[in-house]
Amino acid sequence: MMLMSELIEEFISLAIKTGGWMVLDRLYLKNKIVGIIGEETLEELSQQKVGEPIEDALTTLVESVSEFKKLGMGQRQELETQLADILTPPPSVVNALFAQRYEKDPEDATRYFAEVNSVNHFVGPVKTPVVEGDIHVWDSSISLADTTEETGRCPLCMSNEGFEGDSKTKNRQTQRLIRMNLLGETWNYQFERNPLFEQQAYFSSENHEEMTYGKDRIERLVTLSDIFPHYFVGEAGGMTPSGFSEENIEHASFYGAIGQAPLSKATVAQTSSMSLFPSIEVQELDWVIPAIRLVGKDKTMLIQAAHFVEALVLKHVLESSSEDREYGLPLVIEKTDKGYLLTLVLVNPSVLSETSLDFWEIIGCVNVTKESSKEETLEQVTTLYELVSQGIKVADYLVGL
């Protein structure tokens, strides 16, 4: 057991650790917390006995005060928001500390940013999937990015930072964004509130504009993997992210998380090469969605090869599709000892689920409709590889002339 006064001191130490305050601020913070809790109960509250922190200081303090003062749900949420705000450094401080750490170690920088988001409860615990072979299956009730709440605002826009919320939008008072330069453009880096992966993040443009197919898209993706070499990074490629309405998918963004994507563990069925891009290996993947992987250490040639394959696939889709339906060509990349591993995935709505697929489902698992079967999706893997191989042969032939 410990006293409430001791718990408050522990909470203050946590606030100082996250970087928003200094040791000289301890007395100020104590008085601020007392004001939030209720000054009239200070003496009695300070001697109140509480249990040792089970999860973290914020949870324990909120639950202890709520129980002591008999707070309702709305009052409890307001108390947690105000206390969480104390644990959250200002945007300028977070960005400065992130930059200092990044210069020495990118992993340490993202670890610090993740800690800030975890301590203030902006980011919840990572959801645990059911693993079926190489496929990760999550509870379908999980809603990403608060999209069911964000009906009035784009959740990827920088204007959300510190937004106190309204009747349609969840409180983002403790949200922080890391500003970054991506090929001369201002982008930001933020975390998913309900993660399926460790340090699940979004990288979005400062401007609310569409992401278009082409070389620029691929170059941004590869550059992000250089900036965050311990992340896998991807882009949904025209697919509608889970929960977003059609008018809210136009904000250019990429997705990422720490470690290796489940898709990266897919078995390689066969490999080939092309004389047009001699240093790039082409791999057919044994995956539930048609996927082609390009492997190589030459960044410039990798981007050119990916742009060639993308153009080839999109041309085929345009010529062969009789239905007015949106195809997706998601990308995912990570860096290994072999160099860059860049995977292009063809998402065909006529075979896959009628409901929109999230990028995280695409790289981890796939929901198949009742009308179709997993075997039908597997057949498309061979079809896609043959298409790319045919295009490669044509390119090789042209080079040989």
C-alpha cells in the first residue's frame, strides 16, 4: 500500500521523465495536480491509502481519485484528460527531443515518442492477433484511427494536434505529431490510437491532397524506409482505409510499424531477373493476395523497377477490367541485409471482401467473400506473376535490340 501523496509524487516524476517539465517544476506540478483533483480535499486525500500502481501511475491516480470522490464516468474521463495533459510535453519540446535522439539513434527516437504516447494513454495496448500460419487475423470489431468518431474531420490532418474534441470527434488534446522533411515536403509522423502492431504509425502530408500512382509515390515510400530503417512502411494504393468514407481518403499518407510485416514472411515460389534492371531480383510470393516482391540494394534502380512493374500492372487492369470498380496496388517495404524488400500487392475487389480492406489486413490477412474462396485468390498470384514476367520479357527484348 502507498499514500495518495506518494502516488502524486510518482506521477510528477513520470511527467518530468517524459521531457515536458524539469525538477524545478515539481512544486508547481504538485499544486496543479491538487487543483485538478480538488483543493478542498487535499489534506484528507493526501493521506488516503491506495494500492501499488497495477498498470501505470495515470491509471492508478485516476481510479483512486474517482473512487474517493465518487466521480461519474464523464467526470472520470475529464480528470484523466487533464492529468494526461500534464504528462504530455508541448509539440515543440517533443519534436526537439525526438530530433536530438534521432541524431544518435533512430530507434531510440521512435521509442521515446512511443513512450510519450503510451504514458499519456493516447495510444492503447497492441491488439493480439490470432496467427494462422503466416496469416494474422484480428478481431473484426477493431476500429482503426477512431474513424467511426472522426466523421467531421480528417484524422490525418495536422490541425488535429491538441484539438479538444466535439460531439463528432474524440479528444486529441494529448496528441503530438513529429514534423519531418520528406523529399522537400513537410510531412508528419503520428501513432495509431488502437494499434495492431508495435509503434503502428501514419506518415501524412502537411497538405490535404490525394496520393497518386507514379514514381513520386514509390520514391517517398523508399525514402521513408531510409528515415525509419527499423520500420516496415507501406501505402494503401487506392484502397479505402477501414472506416473511412470515400471523401476522406484523399489525404496522401503512408503506414508503418516496427519490425517485420507478416507479408514479408511469405514463401518465395520462384524468382527471376530482368536485364532492364539487372541488380533487382523479382520474386513471386505464395500469399493469399497476388504479390510480387522486388529485392535489391540499388535504391535508384529499385524505384525504377517498381515504377515499371506498377505501370505494367495498372495497364493490364485498365485493359482487362470490364467493371467500374476500384483496384488497389498497395506497396510495402522494409530494409534487410539483402537491401530493400519492396512488395507490390494487387487487390481485386471482385474477389476480395466487399467491405473495404485496411492496409493492415492486406499485409497481415485477408477476408474472403462468401461467394468466393481462398483458392480463387491464390490463382491470381500466378496470373500476376505471369503478367509481370511477360512484361519483363518484352522489356528484355527491347533492351536487346
